[in-house]
Amino acid sequence: MADTDSSILFVNNLSYTLPTPSSVVTNRVVKRSYFQNRTYGSQSTMIAQWNTGNDFINTKNSKLVLKVKGIGNTADTSASSFGRTGSGMNLIKNIRIYHRSGTTYTNTQSMNLYRAKVDRIVESPAWYKSVGQPLMGYDRAIVFDNSVIGQDVQYIEIPLNKVHPFFQPHGDVMIPACVASGLRIELDLESSNNALQKFGTDSFMKDYEIQDCYWSLESYSLMDSAQASLNTVASTQSLEYLYTDIFTSKNSQPSNTSQLNVDINKSVALSSECIGCYQLQSDIGDVTKDSFATSYVDGSWWYLLGSNQFPQVKIDNVKSGYHQALLAFDKFSHPQNDSALIYDEIVGGNVAETWKLEFGVYAMSLERDTSLALSQNPVNASRSLRFELAYDAAPAEQVLFTIFMTYLSSARSTLLNSRVDV
């Protein structure tokens, strides 16, 4: 009877007893993990190996810090930004993550393009103002300008979960020590012509250099009993770390072709979303153009998974494509999580379809139920995934069409080894 009375008092906020402490963390501190070198030039590979010991890593409060210097012409005033659609992630072209035993967790291509598209859909305008613009450099918030003393050097802070979805695990868990300790990360840097865009009327920053770089990791030390318990589980059963991985398929298409058909040749057990991006080859590497702007070209399209069509009837107008992009990331089920993907934007009194011209994607969710975990669709040789697009007007230039397929990966790690299942 006393337990019932205590429960009723607790529910009514009338409990005045000190609860039993439940934390197993003995220390919480931010530590730096450095790369092999302190300076890197464009199109080089940055390599880091974490030295975290027995600490667990909270990815939400960790970040990648880059001190970047824009290199301009000595005789001219030079200014460049990351463009309207990109951010400091423009610098990171490809990323590879390995367990200390050599197991590959991910090998993702064109991570910068994926990040520029997905952030615009999933994040809110408030996030862009507080994190995206001042820290990452979205919306031309960071400008390299050699006409102002010190402004040719900029600090860029990228939240760890934006570097790759590997650092945004399912279940909001921390990275366990048996995964984080000795984790090897390789970042291929983008060329300056692709990463940067000419800003204003000044000349273009001809190159960039990373002068300092490190990982700022929020580390948790556990009490001995909790650490011993997890080590016992890791040694006997293994710890399972679930994360989203990305498969990238790039397809070049010649001009004056009325049909685009792309096969996504990757077998996975649980596939989540597909995001297609259309780019003109002539815009990529043009310093006056945003290399990460993607147009939505009018036509009818769908994704085919075996005999299933997503959606059942082809999408044949731009507003349905915009609706589908929001639907793919479940924005209508959670209207409080508004999206920064704006269809129309007033510029100088004229309405410009900014989504169609700069953020256009061909997106589709492959989940069977967005309210349930692990409800994605399998993709394999007998149930292949295919994208079909029939243009209303054949493109007059050569185009590059990139498709990102996200899927669930499971890393099962013991104290010495790790295995990845997809």
C-alpha cells in the first residue's frame, strides 16, 4: 500500500525524497584528437586516428574544426564563399572510416553534395541561423576576402553528426570505446574550383589551405563496474552499433537524350531513402557558378524496386516533386520540425523558384512505415532498384546525375575486432 501511495505522490509532483543517483559517468570532458599533419592543401587526403582510450564519445556535442586560409592573387582583391547551397562541408569530397582492425565502416563518395541537399530538407530555418550559417558557412555566411586583414583566414566548425551519418547512430547512443579507440578517418579534400565560388565583383580565391585541423570530442569516462560490464558483453556477445551508410551512384549522360535510366547496383537488407541530383557538367568547376546547385528538370519520373513503383504513378510536375522531397524525410508527419527547403523566395520583388533552380532533388522514401523502426525495404539482385526519368525537353548539354541511397548498417564490435552487416 505504501508503494501505491508513493507512486501517486510521485505522479502529482509531491515526492520530496532524494532519488538514487543513476549516472555511471565519472568524468565528462572535451578532448582534442589531431590529424597526422596540421596543414593540408586542396585535393589532398586528411588522415586522423582517434586516441580516445576507454572513453565513450557523445557525437552530438563533438565537432570537426578547420582553420582554412583562402589563397588569392597578390595583386588583386580576391573573395570567395561556399556558395548559396554549400557550406564548409564543400571541402570534404569523400570520406572513409575504418575500425582499428581494418574493417571498413563506410566509403562514401561526394559527401559534400549529399550534405548540401539533405541539410536543406531536414534542418529548420532556425538551425541555419544558429549553426548552419555562423559555424558551417551556409548561405555565403563565411567569406574569404584578402582585402580585409585577417578575413582570408576563417574557422569552420562542423558538427560531428554532419561529417557523416556514421556519427549519428540509431538509438542516440554514444560511440563505444571498442569502436572509437583507434578509429581511422580519411577525408579527401575537394578542389578549390568546386569547393569555392567567386564572391561579388572581386577576383576568385585561386586555392585554399587548411592551416590547422582537429576533432573536438566530448568524452565520457565510466565507472569501473559499468566499464567491466560492457567489456564482458563486448567480449562474449559483441556490442551492436547501428548507423546509416550512403551508397553513391554517378552517371554521366550526353546531350539531347530524352530518357534517363539509372540502376543502383547495391544489395542491402534495409534501404531508407534515395536522393537524385541533376547537374550540368559545364557548371561543375566553374568558379562563377555554385558547383553544388542542383536543378529540378521537368519530366516524369519514379523509382522501381523490383515490381514495386515509388510512387505508383509517375511524378510529372515540379510541385509534386517538391512535395515528394519533404515526404521522403517525413516532414508532413512532424510539422513542428519545419524544413528550410523553400519552394519560392522573394528576391527583388520577383518570385524565383529557388528550390527548382538550386536545391532540386528527386527524392523518395523506401520505408514501409515511417513510424516504426527497421521498416525499410531490402534491395538485392532479384529485387533491384532503378530510377527512370523521361524529360519533357531533352537537355542540350552533358549532365551528371548522382543518386544517393541510404541504408542501415550494423557494426558488431568485440574488444579487438569489428564486423559490418548491411
